[in-house]
Amino acid sequence: MSVSIQNLVVEKARAAKEASKILAYLSTVVKNRALNRIAAQIQEREEEILEANSRDVEAAKARGLSPAMIDRLLLDHFRIKLMADGVREVVALPDPVGEVISMWKRPNGLIIGKMRVPIGVIGFIYEARPNATLDAAVLSLKAGNAVILRGGSEAFHSNLILTRIIDQAACQEGIPPGAVQFIDITDHQAVREMLKLNDYIDLIIPRGGEGLIRTVLEEARVPVIFHYKGNCHIYVDRDADLAMAENIAFNAKVQRPAVCNAMETLLVNEEIASQFLPRMIARFQEAGVEIRGCEKTLNLVPGIKEATTEDWEKEYLALILAVKVVKDLDEAIQHINRYTSGLSEAIITNSYSAAQRFLQEVDSAVVYVNASTRLTDGNQFGLGAEIGISTQKLHARGPMGLVELTTYKYIVYGSGQVRE
Amino acid sequence: MSVSIQNLVVEKARAAKEASKILAYLSTVVKNRALNRIAAQIQEREEEILEANSRDVEAAKARGLSPAMIDRLLLDHFRIKLMADGVREVVALPDPVGEVISMWKRPNGLIIGKMRVPIGVIGFIYEARPNATLDAAVLSLKAGNAVILRGGSEAFHSNLILTRIIDQAACQEGIPPGAVQFIDITDHQAVREMLKLNDYIDLIIPRGGEGLIRTVLEEARVPVIFHYKGNCHIYVDRDADLAMAENIAFNAKVQRPAVCNAMETLLVNEEIASQFLPRMIARFQEAGVEIRGCEKTLNLVPGIKEATTEDWEKEYLALILAVKVVKDLDEAIQHINRYTSGLSEAIITNSYSAAQRFLQEVDSAVVYVNASTRLTDGNQFGLGAEIGISTQKLHARGPMGLVELTTYKYIVYGSGQVRE
């Protein structure tokens, strides 16, 4: 059994590697044609998709999954149209492959250029909704990469039909067979096998809960780019426009609390705390947000729960917020750099020097002045679709788009140069 | 014993992490002053260095190391001056930290920039000469990183005094204490401990033999950038200038055969093989190069050894060369992509289309037209000093200079923007 899982995964990875060699040199015209056909086929074959999806949804109900989980799983006419539209948006994005990032001439006449090229084979391991299948496949193809998809078992039938449609549509337009692989084995052993295949897979991007990420990190021999979690902070400075601060903080916590770029801790300068916090906290409480405050916060707003160290470390992903009053910018930066997961932080201030210091000294993937951490997103940044967000420091940091699915090679034009 | 090694390594790594937080925001002026003082002190304290070095050299002789190994270890007045000059060259290089690579405005007014910042703590594990100690420390500091050095035991005393001088000189000019760490434990357990410390070390660069690299890859929890070996190819096309081809191929094999960018296999188009090979091989043989040829090569030049599959895979690092006659460009590219280690390959041709296809389709870090693979080097490329060469595809590929020792963060200037 285990040997046969290994063989199956290796075979798929080997086929992806072979396909990637052809895919790397396909013109943008061919890749865009394939993407357009994928979009069209997703809509034309809607009934097949809905039928497969309903099997996943029935199974999820039978297993007693939460209504929120079932909603994430569910596809309908409108969501399928959105998926197809998303593919067409990727068609409209510039192709990063072949771009010469820089080129220079050496004293000996050698002309040296750095050219973007595909990475090769990307492995995606994810727990999310079925639309992640389409996003990952389409972004990988556009950047000239083959892709191996391993989705969550709860979306198995939806993912299976989606990858079949993608594969068929792509091959009809000249994408080499094997470029889109779906691991149709729900056994966890299949993931473990993927993680070892550094001869065939060039990069693995896991998306999901901390458990999944930890397993991947423990066992991967293939390079991995990921983020664990988003423990995001907003610091309201002494010199903040308090109305703006209230608006941004409210948005960052409440607009969509279950995502990684939502705020988890609000830091407030002590000089404006008594003016700002009672009103802000009342507004949060009206919206159903539970507050956990430091001692000073409790003094200003009695009756709320006291925060512990655990609260500074926690990613709630829910309508809960930790609040801390700090002495100054230094204490705010120190607190953030100690507890952050390195995703996104914001300062609200009109002080030029405080803004500049915050941007410099906070060591996170995205650092904001006077804007909501919820804006950390490939679309919001103008990168087009997003394949994930990295809190790693190597290769890609922050929202990852098409460019982050490429590497570069040096191309060198000579006229007989040798090493002296 | 093992626990105490662990504690010692963790303590050094923790100190480096602390130092890195201050180092990240030091001005170029301060960093350059520190580098200049390091250069001056290396020369002023030459006697201490030579004394320590002579202990390493004596021990190496007693252990019966080869004269070549001993020569690599040996320092003298001239080599120390070269080392100091190398440091001053790094002073002259632009500081990559703080450079805003790109910046754009979104429709909602958000201004988004990508700014280069230091990676944090770099771990170097190396077997090479003592000057690698200085290169690694100085490049890391200039790029705003703390560094943990773990050199080969044969250079222990030399490395110890060098790192002491670097540390003292740097601290005198405002580099935070702890920024330059030397692992003064020769037990291999110390390397294993380093590899686990992903809380403190952000990147490990191993430089050395395949054995070292494999150990690092097996055990590392910290991201690693490396190259195993350099199995470099030169393909002499049908349309080559044969005099240029001979000159480049000779340079690539003979100028310094023991390094990773030397040529290991020469591929020759069958249409010009009878014209090119006998003369080329005679020249190689005169220079003491042992040839291992394919059947067609043997037919053209009788009396040479026949190549086996092993020869196509081998990095000789010596005056040995594999030679293969190929039918056409396709076979050449296929052979290269199958056997290469991904470091450097060259085509010699006057055909525009052959040159363009070779640049596109050969999947290596550096691809040349009409130049020697020996040019793959940070200095030759104009990157200044070189910290290593990567055959990885993520983060850095090919020669790595100061820029490759940085990452980026997004800095976002808002005016109250929230997520709609």
C-alpha cells in the first residue's frame, strides 16, 4: 500500500517535471489561450462541477462539519462565474517569464543579464476551498511552471473534476500533458511522499492551519515558502488622527476577523489612551468584539477581561482583541518585534519621524503608516492574483504573485572572453 | 558535553540575533568605518595572525596534509595585504540596505514600496582557506547582517584570531557586540546544533565538499543556499569560430581545473568534429589533460580512453575531460540538461538562432554564448566580492554578492485606507 502510494506520487511528480521542461519555453500567446479555454470550460462544464461538489457537500454534512466550513466548500453558479472571471484576470496580467530584470556590460565587453525564468514544478498542499485549486493551477501555468495539487479531502470530488477540466482544456491549447497533476490519494502518506521529492519538485507552498504547516516543515526536503499565522498589530501613536485611528482599527478587526491579516493586538500610546480607548472599546463591544486589556486598559475601561502573555502571542482569528497601553513608540516597536508573526503591522500617526522609525524598525513583511493591515493581499497590492503570503525572508516576503513563482538565470553574451 | 555544546551554540546564536536587530539600522557610514578599521587592524596585527597561522600549518604538516592543502591554509605578508584590500573593495561597494527596488501607487492612493533590508543572521559553514572568514564576515556586516562562522578545524587558530580582530575592530566603530560570532568548537556536534536554530539563524550558506553539503541538507531546519558541484559543459556548435572555441575550451579546462566553474565535458557538433577535435585534443594532451571520449571521439583520435556514463556525471576537478560528439544542438541541450549540476554552460557559435535557443533552453544558473565558464564569479560579474554560488532556484541563483544577503519588506504609505 505505502509503496504503491509512493510510486503513484513519484510518477505524477516525474510527469510534472517532464512537462515543466516544455512549459518553460511556451509563448505567452499559447499560455493565455490555454487559460482562456480553462475559463470557458469551467463555465461550460458547470453541471459536472456542481454534481461533484454536491457529493463533497453531502459528505461534509454527514460528517457534521460546521455551516461555515460547508459554506467554504459550496460552489454555485455565481461562484463558478467568479472563478472563471478570476482566470481571465490572470490572462490580463503581464507574463513575467523572459523579462530581463537588469543587464550590464563589463570592462572586458561581456554583457550580463538577469532573466526571469520559471521555477519548474510547484507543489501546493492546501486545505482551503475548491477555488484555490483553480488559482494555484492557473498562476503556476501562467508563470511557466508545472503544478502538483494536493487539496483537502473534504473537497476531493470538486478538486478532481476541476483539475480534470483544467488539464483537458490546457492540453487542447498546447500545454504539455502532465503539467497539471492532482494527487487523487487522500491518505496523508501522499503528502509525506511529495515532501521528499526534491529531484522533481522545486518548491512547496503549503496553505492551511498550523498543524499542516508544521508537518510540512518537519518533513520537507523540498524548499518550502509559507506563513504560519498572522498576529498583526496596530499602534495608535500620540500624534494620531484619532478618528482615522478608530476607523482603521475597526476595519482591521471587524471587517473579516477570521483571516491572517486581521488585527489581533491594538497598542495605544498612554498620552492619548484615555481620550481614545473608552470610545474605541465601546465601538468594538457594540460589534461583538471581546476585549482583553492590560492593567492600564482595565483602569480606563472597567469590567473587561485582563490580558495575559498568552494574549500577546495569540492569533484569535475571531472577534477577540488584545489591547495594551504603551509608554511610547519604543515600547510599541519592542512589543511588536517580540510577539509578531511577521506578517503586517501599522502605525497611525501624523508624526513624520514616528512614521519613518516604524517603517524602518518593525521587522515584518508589510509595514503600514495610516492604513489597515487588512490590505495585505496580492489583489490590493496590484499584483493580480495571489498564490499565498510569505512570512519567510528568503525568495519571497509578503503577498506572492506571478513574479514570485519565477526565478532568474544569468544570460551572458560574449565575444571570446576567457578568464585571465 | 553534548548539552554544553548545544548551550554554547545557542548562546552565540542568540547574541547574534540580538546584535542583528541593531545592525539592521546602522548607517552606511558606520558600517564602512567599521570595515575600514577591520582592514587596518588585519594589517597592523599581522604578526599575531602569522603566529596563529603557523600553528595551523605545523599541525597540518604533522597530520600529513597535501602540499596543495597546506598552501591553501598558509598566510603571509602578501596574502594578508590582499585580504585587507578585499575588505576595502567591499567598502567601495554600494550598500544594498534601504534601496527601494520599486514603488507604485494604487487606485485608492496607497503608495506601496519594496525596500531591501538585511536578512538577519547568516550562518557560514565552510572548509576553505582563512580568507573566507574575512570575506563572509565583511560581506555580512556590510549587508547589515550578523554572522556566525564555523570554519574547518585545520584553520582553527587562524580563524580564531581573525574573528577576534574583526570583532574588536568592528565594535570600536559602533557595530553592536555579538555581530560576529565564531564557533570555537571543533566537534561536529556544533554544526548540527547550528542547523537546528531556525529561531535565531535565518540562512545557512555551506561551502565545501559534497559530504559537508549533504550533511547540512539532511539535518538543516534553517533555510540553506548552496551548490554541490559544478559539472560545466561547453558545446562547440557547427557554426563556431573554431579558433575561438579552442581558446575558450582550453581556458575553461586548464586555467584552474580544481574549481567549480571549470569545464568537465566538451560537446562537439559532428559536422565540425573531425576538423576541430584532433587539434583541440592534442593541445589538451600537451597540457597534461587526460581525455575520455565517446565512440566517435575515439574514431577521430585513436588511443584515448573511452568515456562511460559515469564520466558524463562526474565533476573531475582535475586535468581530466570528457568529450562527446553530438548530432546537433538538440542533442547538446538534452545532454546538458540531463547531466549538468546547473552551474554554468557555454555555447560557441556564430549562429544567432543557436545562441538564442541555447540561452533559453539550457536550465542552468549561468548560460554563456562565446565565453568561458570560468567567468562565473561575483568579481567577474561586477558584483564585488562573492559569498558563494547558488545552484538553487529560490532566492539566489548563480554568484551571490551583497544584494543576495538581503531580503525585502513592503513599506506602505497610507492616508486612512481600509479594506472595503
